[in-house]
Amino acid sequence: MAPPNGVTHSPRAQGAGRDFITLAIYPGAVARPRPEIERALAFIARHLDQPLSVADVARTARMSEFHFQRMFHEALAETVGQFVTRKRLESAALRLAYEPGTSITEIALSSGYSSSSNFGKAFAGYFGNSPSQVRTPGGKLPAQVSKLLARYGKSFDPRALYSLPEEPDQGAFRDQVDFWNERVRFETSPGFHLACLASPGAYDFEALQATWAELIARGRQLEICGAEVDAWGMALDSPDLTAPERCRYHACIPCTASAATPPPLFRGLIKPGRYAVFRYAGPVAGVGAAYRSIYSCWFRASSVVADDFAPLDHYVTDEPRGGSIDMEMWFRIKPRA
């Protein structure tokens, strides 16, 4: 099928031997969330600013509440309530860092908390930092690191969210803004359907390679894709906030609304709307810094904000070679309030 924006490419190895090896390493029984769980996670992501009950989420997964809770915990090692709380607080942390014009109270209320006071207590209890410390990071990290590590899986330093250090030189800030201004274009997408496969190892490079090879092999079997593949990736968690074992990544290829996506595949969607698209060509290890630079410099100087914090990776050329990658980063945007 023709890719949505006219770019066709082959992002991963295409040989039958490679596909066979991948399927042998990651057979159908590999530990991935079931499509029903993925559907529930997508529902949660769309409704984080609203009251959510286990019954509501289980209904979306088309499971009984009891069966759903058991399957959810098996898949994510968290209860539904723990997952919802974590995602609300992680999303709030990103908004605190990257939406300086939005008040803490507004972020608290839109994150499902009844007051900024309740939000502040929950945020400090989870991250060990107050919401205001995310906006003005500096000084020593909190002393309660052992408690934080036990609950969260890693210590959290708000400075890790920013491309430039605290109180950056204005010239350095403008250099970053100008750099991305030269590399941005704007696209209006009608949205389209995706066939997706979850990486069992999140952002681990070998797991990603194996996931892509398996997705392409299955896509060809189902006639979703052919020799050339339009490849999209969804990195659903920030490694600066989320413990590595809890990060999630989906490898995706466009499909029709009626295409069959039997497990372990599941359906995804690129939302309609306006996107800021940035070209990145450089070391794989520099992708995270590029995202931070766009969020903390380019967005801050622009007249738009990110509509959500689930950007899309669009792979322009083949798989990474020599430690480098050529890709596009798509951010759904809306005017700054």
C-alpha cells in the first residue's frame, strides 16, 4: 500500500532467513500484552483526565472485571490503579517541564486530581520532588532515594528532562531553537489505521530489531505490506521518567480499516490532526537528547504545544547502520492557549 505521506522504504531486514530466525527467538508465546490489554491501555491513555474505574477499563477490553485484573497484572506487573496513577503523574511531570505557561493547578485538575494540594502530595510521594522543583530544578536530590528506588525503579532528577542546564545561556537556547526551525515542516494528517506489535524488551536495540523483523514477516503473510514497508514507531514512555522494565514500544505499519490483525498483532491509530515533523539524522544514542531539545527548547519558543506526549517515529531509511539512524519525529500539536 502507498504510505500516507508518500515515503516508501524498507526499515528492517527482509530476508526469509532473518524472519525465520526472529520467529524462532520470539515465538507466539513470547511475553507480550494481549491485544485486549493493549486496547485497554489505549483507552486509559485517552481518559487520564477523567475518573476511571476498573469496570470501565475491563469493559473496553471485553473481559470480566475479575479476569481483566488478573490478566492486566500478569502483563504489566501493576494493578490497574497503580498503572493509572503512574501514567497520570508521569504525564504531569512532562507537562510541568514542557508547558511553563500552564499553571500547576491546571495540570493537577487535568491529571484527575481534585486540588493542587492533593496533586502535590501524590507527586512528591511518587517522584521525591515537588511539582515546582520540576520547573526550577537545582540543588540536591532528595534523601529518600531508597524509598524512591523501591517504588519507582530509579531515582528521578528533574534536570534530566531538559536539553540545556538550569538557567541556560540565551545564545545556546536560541541556537537549539534555530537548529530545529531549519528542520521542521508541518503536516496535516487525516489519520490512519496501524497494525502493531509490542516490543518485549521495550527500547532494547536487539529486541527492537527482532520485533520489526517479526512484524514485517507477519505483515507480508497477511498482505498488509510487501517488499517495501512504511515503518512507524510509538515510544510510549519517557526513559527519563519510566523505569526501563515498564517502558513500552510499538512497531507499526499502516493497514486498512478492514485488515485482519490476529494476535500477537493488534490495532493502532495515528490520530488525525496537525503535526510538527522534525528530521533527525545522527547517532542512535542521540535520539533521546533530540527529543528533549525539541520539547524543552523548540516548543518553549513556539506558538504551539504538544497535544500529547506520545510522539511518533517515522523511519525514513533502512535500519540503523554504524550506530546512526535517519528518521522523522512527528508531534501532534495544537495552538498555545
